Amino acid sequence: MKSSTIYVRLSFFILAIAFAYPAAAQMTSTFMSGAMYGHYYHYVDPVWLYEKRRDEGRDVSSFQREKDGVGLPFAQFEITRRLVRMNSTDETIAADSSSTINTKTTFKFSFNGSSSWEVGKMGSKASLMLTTGIASNFWKFQEKNVDLTSEFGPKEFSLWQLCIPVTFDYKFGAEAKMSKSMKTGYTVGFGPCLVMSSATCTDGASATYFKAAPYLKMSYGFFWHTFLSVEATALTGSFSFMDNNPSADFSRDNGFENNTFYTLKSGSVFTFGITWMPFSFDWEE
């Protein structure tokens, strides 16, 4: 077996873990689709599929332009809590003023996968590409500076952000021409992105919101066994993970219900990471 295909299989194994581990080990069962994706690569060998299609003379450019990556997501979050006392008909009797929850980040991770199609050539070394794919960001927060005997804490929040960007990319160099001999290349891209932001709290509060947002990315890479890049992305705007969503952990007192409502929002999300193009081992020399 060629060392290049061993390298590709190893990269897919790492990617399968990246998809499955945050979903199964760090998040709730809502995110098990990531684990299913990981199992897909366990049972269907992508290298075998690629080589079969190539040997049949079929177009494999979408394979050779596939790009996968991992990284770390960064954003500014604000989490507020509102304590409410309601009667039996859910009418608010008294509401305390909202307070900001101080948290510490205990986990963050990002992964992405995409492929590109050439829209047009831009000279001998550059191309305009249409790129689409999927990216996921994960965070876990734990409330800090809380009395451990307190009725209201500490709480833990698990966040998942699923992104489906569609971008027009200017690609220059090796990645644009799928050429090993060009050695290096870079990409600049921009386009819309469909975003699903979901959050859960250990006391049962949960919510999911959707919106569209501008998506930007830049990368620079070089060829070493496969094409490797450092990449930065920006998902711009503000995003709601919870918006006055109630806890499932409430108490009753003389016919009255005491409950907690959470609001969790973030600003723009920036990711920094590394990407690889697993089938670039078969690019032209």
C-alpha cells in the first residue's frame, strides 16, 4: 500500500474522531449525527471509493478538491439569568432583575469539511471557485464564583453551532490548479451562511435558533504529502442560543412556581485552525 494512501486513511480516521467525539462525548444526544458521520468513514473506505471511480475513468475532481479541517472557535458570549415567580395560571407575580452569569470555558472545538467547483479561470495560476460544505463549533461553559450550596448553581452550558456556508473563493496557486509542482497557494472567500445555534443547560433549559449571516475565510497552504493550510474564518453578526428560555428545574411554594429563564447570545464567531486536502496526493506532478 502506498504511503500516500495510508496518510489519507489516517487523516480520515482523525476526522471521524473529530466528528464523533464532540458529538457523543461532549454534547447531548441531539448531536449524535456527528457520530453517525464518523461511523460512515469506518464502514465505507473513501480511498477505495476514490480509486474505484478514478480507475473507471469517472470525474474525481470533487474528491481532489475536498478540504477538511479542525480548529478552535472564539466568540464573546453573554449569559443572563432572570428569576421569576408565577401563579398557577403562569402569570408573573414577581420578577427579579436580570443578572449576568460569569462562566469559564471548559471545552471548545471546531471542525469543517467542504468541496469546490471551478466557476472560471483567472489567469494561468488562479481560479474562481464555488465552495460549499459544513462547519460545526462546540463550546462548554461552567458557571463560576458560585456558592456550591446555592440553589441556583453552578450550571453548565453546552453550545453547538452548525454552519452551512456557500462561498465564492478566489484561489491562487497549487490549490487552484491541483498541481503539486506549484507547491503553495492561498484562498480568499466570502458568501452567505445558514447558521443553526443550539444550547442546553444542566437544569433542563434548551433552545435552537436559525439565521443567515455573512461568512468570510482566508487560508494559506503548502504541499507536503497532501496540501495543508492554516485557515481563519469569520461568521459575522450576533447569534442567539437562548432567548428567555425557561429551566425545567423549578420549585413550587404554596401554589406558586419559581423558575429561571436564560438568555444566551454571542457576537461574531472567529475560528483558527488547520486544513488538509486528503486526495491531493493524486494531483498532477
